[in-house]
Amino acid sequence: MTFAFRKLALAAALATIGTAQASIADHQEFEATLHAPYRAAAGANEARSFKLEFSFPHAEHAQAVSWVLEVVDPKGNVVERWAGVEQLKDKPVSVNIDWAGRNRRNALPDGIYKARLRAMSEDAQRGIASGADAVLRRLAAAKGEVEEQEWEIAIGQQQAKADAPATMSIAAAPASLPYTVYFGNLHSQTNHSDGGGELASCVGAQNPQSGAYSPTDAFNFAKSRGLDFLMASEHNHMYDGSDSTNTSADPATAKALYQSGLSMAANFNAANPDFLAIYGMEWGVISNGGHMNIFNSNELLGWESNSSGQLIADTYTAKSDYASLYTLMKQRGWLGQFNHPSTSGQFIVNGVPLGYTADGDEAMALCEVMNTSAFSTNTSETETSRSNYEGACKKALEAGYHVAFSTDQDNHCANWGASYTNRTGVLIPSGTALSTTAFMDAIRARRVFATMDKTSQLVLTANGHMMGERFSNTGTLNLVANFSSSSGKTVSTSEFYEGVPGRNGTVTLLASSANTTITPTDGAHFYYAKVTQSDGNILWSAPVWVTQGAGGGGDTTAPTVSASSSGSSGTITFTANASDNVGVTKVEFYVDGVLKGTDTASPWTYAFNSSGVSNGTHSLTAKAYDAAGNSATSAAVNFSVNNVTAQQLVLNSGFESGATNWTATSGVITNDATESAHTGTWKAWLNGYGSAHTDTLYQQVSIPSTAATATLSFYLLIDSAETTSTQAYDTLKVQVRNSSGTVLATLATYSNLNKGTSYVQRTFDMSAYKGQTVRIYFEGVEGTSVATSFIVDDVTLNVQ
């Protein structure tokens, strides 16, 4: 077989994608950033310059930006204020404000002050008054989004925090806490959406799928810059090659592109065990929406359809319907992050920005507290355009969300993790390998902190409990901010903040210390630590959530719980009835004394795969927990398992008897040694000719109507000379057809985008075809120029 590159075809395809971009309304976003030097130059009398930057990519009309900048003293008094209106159209606008600092009018005692920016954007055609009073009135009355940025600045000298314990090495958390810290970036784009731009020419978002660099390129770059992990978080609505809706899009191509990204991450992880490549999506739009990461979805979610009414995604999710999305995420076990959130106009549920739902609380684990410029081309970690979202994250915490802080770079240009020194720190149990499972477990446990300095760490403990934990407490509560820096950085301020989940109120400063002991009032609270280094870089710990017991006695009442089961074969449903004087937090299900599953929300159920136990009688118990850690175990109930003996229906499943029992295009079933078999020497080799060609392979089987389960499995190797990371030129469809050849379902479509160097097992549920005679059908279609081989082996259909 000969291979030839298809450069012209790729260029033409990308040009077509570019013209398909009918609108960019989904990605409009007004942005305001503030650069406020933490310290003034020596001898400058605390004078410094503030830099304001405003941008509105793809705005349809000229904009008028109303802004106010204030310097606020430690007591909350405004000591200086500036206001103005800027005209904004095609290019970002910068405003430099020179502040005199200390002078005769402002003596300014030593302390930590704040520089605070508020800004809003309006259509310039309306005629906007520019006076300071008019600006203040406009911002106060704003019904739309007001961008808020706030940074601390140091005036004079701050007393060193001698009680900031330097108990952490850079490789591990405190010795008493058996965790290893990994640093990385959970927010970036590649040419699977609007990122991956060449640094020399990258000035904004790329046309979808036109960027130069793929997820694999991003993972390689991040690893070379010392990151331990990187997430390619691709915009879910751009898999059609458009920032709007491409009505001519092929859903199979979009879905294959998403699956190829998952494969790229898996392949990279297999070859680089010391790095974690993560591939997922950034769901939603900015206008009337809000962006959020979904870390661990194997499905592409979307709301757009082509002109034939076909969904350009695997699973439908209504645009900007966050409540329904949270429910889906909870059901699927997916985890999310609020990306660059705003205090107003985003993540609206029942008309409330950052509105709370119980399902959302289960699904949303992180809140992005700081970002660098999404379109930075800086590779020296010195980017000054940075945005602070602590106010929005506080709002989410007060709403009731259990989120930890993260900080990312939202890279759209090819500088993944290199624009600044900020990192998200994730704690994984020492001795546990860095893996997707271990990483997601850490995210789920909120063992995460945000740092603007990649050499510094911050871990909050509370009465020995780890940050991210939820626990009940009686009596005093000792909070400790465990800080360390491998580069010798020192602490300027160390603070603890306190709030009440579900209050929808204001987070307040609890103590300016690195170690404090308090007695909380009865009820629910959250606490987090915030450390500002002497260079102005900030670290945020994850919160702890504490329920303080009434009257100092605490909750000692255990839940009550009973268990039942339904079914005797295949998937058996376990159900628990559990109640508690305060509330049940989780239920565990045990079979024959062995933990099989956990549910964290009512109704308390678990779907048990009974194929893993022998036929006969087994014992089921349920164990319920409440927020105070009290638990109770149900009385044991017996249930019976009566599964049909497993049977494998596919004959000559490994092709070792040649074409026996199979119907295939000539030459497909072969022992040609050019491509190895998964086992043995024979396999089915579809395509690979480098010219337009179609190969087929099928076997007809009858699935018993009495089967409880039916599972199709095969091993697939895709070997391709295609170099594109965005276009599916050659495809393999896995289908179910009836005995007449009519397609009943296409189970999956693979392409050159899924290429790899080893076999991957693919598995599908065939229970829908019980009682039917069907064909397991493989159809490979190859393009005109470059070869892609689809090698299939060890095909099985197990029924039980």
C-alpha cells in the first residue's frame, strides 16, 4: 500500500468551514481587565499606574464603555475615584490611570487596599453621557451585565505573618496529609474548536477548526513547559465547523471529531504516564448563557441541528438550560467547572444568576477564580492582562454550591500554560498513579487549590479535616492555612473567609491570620483560606463545609434505613428507604458484605450488574449516613440471581478459520502480516488502498428473546496516513441490520481522526435486539487519495 498526503483537500475543506460561519453572535463577550501593581516602586511614595483594558470581540455596533475605578482603604472607604466613557469598536482599548499614592491630601496609613473596577458596555448609537456622575448612575442602575474586577494593593509595610506554617514541600502536601500535588491548566482550546492559533498571527479566536495545532500538540507543549496536566476544553457548539450553526454539517463528522479528541488524550496518556491529558468540552455560550467545562463526558452535547433536522451532537441539551444540564450531568456522573463566571447574567436558573439546584451542586465541582487573557501570546509567564472572578465564586458558594477554586489560562493561542505562572493544584493520594480516575476522584472531593504562583501551595485544614470536606463539628474549630513556596516567596497577608451555604448573602472576612480558632454559631458554614504573597500573587484554598451542632451537643441520632431489590437477572435494582432527623447524605449498598455502589441523592437506588455473582441466593444490606457522620445499616434481605449461562453467538470470532461464517468483500479477511492481528494471525482488514473504495463485513446472528443482556464487543485498530486532526475523510460504520440488509441502527462511526498505534476494545449494548435475527455489519468507506486501514478482530456477542 502506498500513502500520499492530501494537503490540497484539507485546505479546501478548511476554506469551506470558514465560509460556513454565518454568525458569531454566540461568542460575543464584553471583557474588562484591570492590572494593579501590588507594590509601588521603591521611593515612589506608593504611586503607581493602573491599566484598564476593554474589548468586545465581534461586536455588531460601536460600543460605549462606561467605567469607574476606585481605590478602597482597608475599612471599605473610597480614597480615590476615576470615571469615564471609552469608544470601542474593532480593537481593544486601553486606559492608563496614574495614581499619586501618598500625598498631602491622602496620608494613607499602611495596609492592604483594593483597586476596584466596574464597567459596562452599551450601543454607542444611544448617545452616552460621559460625566462622572452620569457614569456612576448608569452603573448603579444597570440591568445587564456589569464587569467587576478587584485586586489587592499593598500600601507601606505589612507585618510578616510568623504563624504562616511552611509545612509543605513542593512535591507533596504536609507530611501528615498523604497527598501529592499536581499542577496544571483546566481551560484551553485547540483546532477542534477556536484555538490552536499560531503565536505570530494569533490575535483572537480562530475560525472553528482552522487553527494550526491539535489537542496532541497542546498536550506536548504543556508537558514541555512543566505542567502535570492540561485539559483541551473545546466549545461544544463548534464541532460543526461554525461559531453559529452550519446547516450543511454532517453529524457523523462532528461526533467523530469529539471521539478523536478522547482518543488523542487516551493515546497520549498511554505514552506519557507522568502527564494527564484531559479532553472535554466547554459547554454553552456567553450571550444569555455562561461557559462551563464538562470534564469527563464521553458524549458530545449540543442543541444545533442541520437543515435535515439531524442533531449535530450525540445528546441533545437545550441551549442555556442549565438546570436540565445539571440533572443530566448528575445522572451521568459528569463533573463541571464554572468558567470565567460573572456575578450577573450567567448560569441563570429560575431567573437567578448562578441559581442553585441540588443536581447542579452534585455536578459542579470547581469555580474559576482567575484567568489570564484568552488571546495572550505570551510564553514567558509574564502576562499582565488577568481577570479576577472571586466575587462570582463567592456568589456560587453563598448560593449553596460546593465548589473549590481553580485558576486557568483559557489559551486560544499556542501557548498552553505559558502565559502566566498561575496553576490549578490538585491533590491525589500519595502512591496513587496520576490517572483520569484518580484525578476525577480528587476533583469530586474538591481537593483543589488555585495559585497564581506555580512554585507555591496552599492547603486548608480544619480540626484535622482536609479542604473540600463536609463535616459536623461541636465546640471549637481550628483553621490552619498551610503554605509553602519552593522559590522562597514570603507571605504578605493570610486571611480566612466565612459564608453560609444557601443564604445568598455576603462572604465576610473572618480573620487575618494563618491559624485561628473559633466557635462557629450553630448551623451550616463554609470557610476558605486566601494568601497573598509579597509579590502580589494570590492563592485560594478549597473551602471546608462545617455544620455546627446545636447547643454544643451535636447530632448523635443515626439514620433509619431498609433495603429491597427488584429483578433476578441482568441488572437488578437495589432500593433503600432512608430517613434522618437532619438529613441523609449518602447510602451504600452491600452484596454479601462487599460494597457494590453508593448513591448520594434521594431516591436511593443502585443498578447492580448481577453477571458478576453466581446464580443463587445473595444478601443485600444498605448503610445510610447523615451529615454528622452517624450511620446505620439495614437488616439483611435476600435476593436471588438466576442468569442464563453466558453464550457467545459470533462464530469464528477471531477469523482464524478464514472467511468461514462471515460474508465480506474480497480480501478483507486475511492473514497478511503487514498489519498484525489482535490475537492469532487472521483478522478483517477493511480499506487501506489509498483510493476510493468500500469494504463490507458481516455475520448474521439470532439473539434469544430470553437473554437478560446482550453485549457486542470487538477490537479495532485504525492505521492512517492522514495528517489532519479535524476532517474525517475515511470512515468505518458499525451497524445493526436486519436479515434483509436494512439498517436498524448505526452504533458508531470511526474515522482517520481516531487513528492510533494499538487495538482498542469497543463495546455496545445489543439488548434492544433480543428476539431478533440481525447482522453485525461493518462498512468501511475510503476517500480518493490517502490510505486509512480499519482492522477488526475478536468480534464477540455475549448473551446471558
